[in-house]
Amino acid sequence: MNKILYSCIAEVKRAIRNPYYVLWSLLIPVCFYIIFTKVFTFNDNAADQALWEAHYLMSMAAFSVMGSSVMTVGIRLVQDKQQGFITFLKVTPLPEYVYIISQMVGQSVIHILSIVVIFFAGALLNDVSLMAMQWVLSGVWILFGSLVFLALGTLVGTMNKVETASGVSNILFLGLALLGGMWMPLNAMPTLLQDIATWLPSYHYANGPWEIIRGNSPAWNNIFMLIVFLCLFMVLSVYIRRKQEGL
Amino acid sequence: MEDTIVYAHKLSKTFKQKEAVRNVSFSIAKGEVVAMLGPNGAGKTTTLSLVLGLLKPTKGKVQVFQQPPQSMHVRERIGVMLQEVRMMDGLKTKEMLQLFRSYYPNPLALSEMIALTGLADADLTKKVEKLSGGQRRRVNFAVCLAGDPDFIVLDEPTAGMDTTSRAKFWKTIHHLAERGKTILFSTHYLQEADDTAKRIILLHQGQKIADRATEEIKHQLSRQYVSFRLNGKLNRAKLDMPDVLAIEEREERIYLETKNTDALISYIMQHFSNAYDLRIDKGSMDDVFETLVQGSREK
Ligand SMILES: Nc1ncnc2c1ncn2[C@@H]1O[C@H](COP(=O)(O)OP(=O)(O)O)[C@@H](O)[C@H]1O
Ligand SMILES: [Mg+2]
């Protein structure tokens, strides 16, 4: 038990000390938020604008957490592998799965921080006001929903080269964000893209809080699809790892 | 059997086309210090990886502490230093030493680990990635000993160390050996194997070509010669004595192979008044190596 605990603590420290964290997880989402709610405004009436400000705040929180899940975890795992550290772990009493879980825990602490900071930015910059329950539920959804993308990160982490992993995770992350409607509202996109979105985990992820801030509860469909993707990514990741062990 | 730490039986490993290790068997008893010696590409890293369970043998079988090398019991009792491992960036050195201690049932005292790294307090609070290459090697060595292991495996441990750290490192190894630790290390420096190990396993092109006590290898194969020039013809009958192992004449010199150069020199001075330009040629470890490699080719 101690092993798991200490390993998690160490990973939290590593995650917080990562210099890219501030840039990717905080600065960029907050900048986007300012640009798309303060600089450009698409809405004529105040009620629509207020809803958009809350909606886009959720988009950016989801965007930030999804990004750090896919990119940071994936790239770090590949880096550790390339630097011989994963191999070294195999001759220590720390099982590889504990190491991967610690990475996820470390990243989740970062996610809590990101969610809080981005929510605060919304409340301060645009006076986004939601019921306490809505804030909490949205935050919890974004935090736990990120498991899907952490699993996707471990899948990226099975790659052998940092360059490939970084390229692939960038494309995945930006593609998922764009097509899932995190940057632009879905109804501003062509219907074909809207149809594609309903098959992407990013859409189902962000749709949870989008519904919550409108006073609805997330669709069962969203939860179901997220679970399907989680299982898919986990099974693939475990399968590929098993296969690589055979060397 | 109780005292067998490593049992490797007919290990072979083939990567795609390349046969990196072929039919290598050996066992290591408790308390032994064994060097795996061979030039680059000989198969040292591959053999050690097989012993550690990092690679699956294509053929053959290996046990450590009578168990498969991947088992938790083994992992808790071994300490390993691999070539080129970069540790966890973002952690301070001391934090990382603490972390690895927490993985073992009977860890080494933190103060002892710190002493092993030889790092100053200022460096202990530096992040691992800020350390120099040599400092990192020593931190890896401290991590290797975090669990106070009974069996220590080191793959070319001194690569990248300067002369001072190297001397300090071997001193520590001697210390550990005195405390009864079993040690297996690879090197391509003959001198290191000779200085530290009581037994040498010699690898060449993936095969084991010798496995004997260091002294024995040196004694048997460090050929020593007494050579001299002669005014006149050699009377071979006068050299028919036990100290002379072989006689060879080339380039107007007479070479006598012997194990006792001192006795032979005084014999020649006494009995060959026409001998001059006496010389002793002792084989170095490099010659031993050459001889062994050649011997294995001829077989
Ligand atoms: N993963 C691998 N794939 C293909 N060939 C390999 C691999 N690892 C080692 N080899 C080859 O096996 C041989 C032995 O390598 P190695 O065990 O690393 O030697 P050493 O450690 O003695 O320098 C070399 O010719 C090397 O090129
Ligand atoms: Mg090697």
C-alpha cells in the first residue's frame, strides 16, 4: 500500500513542477476564453451572451483537462520508456501498473487545480454565475470524465518515440477539441461535422457540463459513450503492453 | 542448491535475424563476485537482461533465488544498475532516494544512500535532471542499493565515470563483497574484471568462451617467456627440464615458455655462457583475452 501512496505523491510533485503545465493547462484555455467571450461576441441579446459565457467556460475547462490527460500522460510515459526508466522499474518491486496509476493520480490533482482556476477566471472575468450544485457537478464530471482521456494517454504512451507520441497526441487533442465542439459551438458547424461529433468522446465529455449549466442533467447516452470509449482505450492499451512484453 | 543465486541454463536470445546470445550456461553461488567480460557487442547486456527477466530467452531457462526473475520476491532482493537509465525528472535527488526506499521491505538507511552518492547537500536538493552525467550515475548506484539487496547486478557500471569516481566506486563494491553480497557485473575493461572479480565469465560473439577463477585464467594463460640470443647453435637437450614448457626459435631469438621466469633465467646464465640479451616477456590481460578468443575459434 505504501508503495502506491508514495508513488502517487511523487507523481503529483512531478506533475506540478512541469513547466508546460501552466502554459497548456491554464494560460491557453484562459486566453481562448477571453478571446471568444470578450473580444468577439456573437450574441445580440444579454441572456444568450450569459449562457454562451457559461457554456464556453465549460468548453475551456474540458479542453484544458482533456489536453493535459492525452498529452502529458502520453508523452511522459513514452519519455520514461525511451530513457530506460520503465525497463528499470521492472527490476524494482514497483509494478508497472502502479506506476501508470500514479501518473493518472498525479495528473488528476493537476486537473482539480485547472478546473478551479478556470472556473474562477469565468466567475471573475464574466461574472458567470451558476448554482453551487452546478459548479460542483460540472467540476466532478470534468474530473472523472477525464479518465477516458487518461486511458487514451496511456495508449499514446505505448508508442516508442517521443516525437511520434507528441505528434499523434497533438493531432488527437486538437482534432477532438475542434470536432467535439469545444472551440466553436456545434450548431455553427456544418451538419456533417455535427454528426461526426456525436461519435467522438470529446463531444460526450463536454456535453455533460453543457447540459448541467442549462439546468438539465447529462444524457445517459453521454455517460454510456464515455464508458464505451474508456473500455476501448483501456483494453487496447493493456493489449498492446502485453504484446510488447513478449520481446 | 540453497546457495545458488543464479542458475542460467542454455540461454539463447535471437533478435529477428541476429543471434545475440547462444547457449550460455552458468550458475553463481552466494557471495561470489563475478565479472562478465567481453568487447562491445559480445552479448553482455543481453545476457544480463535475460538473467533479470527483462528479456524472454528464445531458448533456455533462468532462475534467480530459485524463482523466475520477474517474481516479486526476486525484485525485492536484487539491486540493479542498467546502462543509460534516466531517472524521474522533476524530483529532487533526496526525494527520489526516499521514494525508492519506500518500495522495499528492508531498505538501506537514507544516510547510507546519501553517502553512496557522494553528493553535497546542495546537490541533494537539486532536481535529478540538473545533475551532471557522473553525478547521475552515482545516484543510480545509490538507487540500486536502496533495498539493501543480496544480489547486485551492474551493467558496465563505470562507463561515463571519471577516474576518481571510478576508484571510489570499486572501493564500495569491494566493501559490499566483504559484507557477503553476491555481485555480477559486466565490463569491457580487463583491468576492472581482474581487480574486482574472483571469477570471470568471458563472452565473445554471444558465446561463453571461458568461465574460471580470475587467478586461474591469468595463471594458465598469461604466457610468460624468457628469450635470449645465442652465439652458436642451441643444444636443446640442455633445456629438457620441467620449467621449460615450450621452445620456439624465431628471428634469431630463442623463446622459452615458462611459469617460473626467475629460476629459468639463473639456469640459463649458469649453463649457457654464450647466451646474451636476455629478456622476460610477460603476458598482459590483453594477451590473455586474445589467447582465449583464439582458442575458442580453433575449437
Ligand atoms: N534489441 C535488439 N535488437 C537487435 N539486436 C540487438 C538488440 N539488442 C542487442 N542486439 C545485438 O546483440 C548483440 C549483443 O548486444 P549486447 O548484449 O548489447 O552486447 P554488449 O552489452 O556486450 O555490448 C549486438 O550485436 C547487438 O547489436
Ligand atoms: Mg552492453
